[in-house]
Amino acid sequence: MNRFFHATIILLATASSGQAAGIDALAAKNSPLGKGEVIAFFGDSITQAGARPGGYCRLIGEAIAKQRPELGVTIVYAGISGHKVPNLQGRLDRDVLSKKPTIVFIYIGINDVWHSTSGRGTSKDKFDAGLRDLITKIT
């Protein structure tokens, strides 16, 4: 899926070149965004906090709305604190796919690893298989 790779490149640019530069790249006139895009941010507490004022999801949505209002982009916030890959698998249809997204950013893994210290984490194999399952269903 070519659009998936475009979104991945934009996400990597956001992470590696500084937040402001990455947001500007996503909202730029030459970005791959099209009219009526639905962008979903799907993940754990980091994504949930990203929907708050000043959060990364909110900043991206605001930048696109300001710099490219003609596109009418919709932002879907689907972050829930404490969630791990199996939780995302359980709510993918309801929280993301039902919104018919054209671009999905997944930010997950902190709880999968961190909770391993208390025996409630996600094994590497289950994490890998679950993430691949999510990506397959999204694309």
C-alpha cells in the first residue's frame, strides 16, 4: 500500500527531524495528503495525551487545519492509557476501522515492555504477531 509508506516516511520525519519540522512536513502543500483524509492516532497513554491541547496528535491536526483547510481532514483520537498490542487488536474495528481512516499512526509498545517486569507484559512473539495483525487489517 503506497499510502502506508508515505505515512511511514512522514512519521519518521516527524520523529527524526524535530516535532515542528515534522508537523510542517505533514501539512505542507506537497505532502501526500488528499481531500477528505481521515487520520487516526491509535495507541496507549502517549497517544491519549497526544489528543490534549499541545499534544502531538492535536498539534498535527491543528497544523493541517491551518495550513491546508481546503482538505477537510478529520482526526480520530484513539489512545487509551495502559493499553498494549492485544488491547489494540480488541478495539481496532470499533475505534479505528469503523471511522474509515485513510492514514493510521500506531504508537504502542511502552506498556507491552514495561509491564513485563510485573509479569503482565506482552511477549516478543505475541507483540510481533499482534502488531503485524493490526497492520494487515489496517492496510
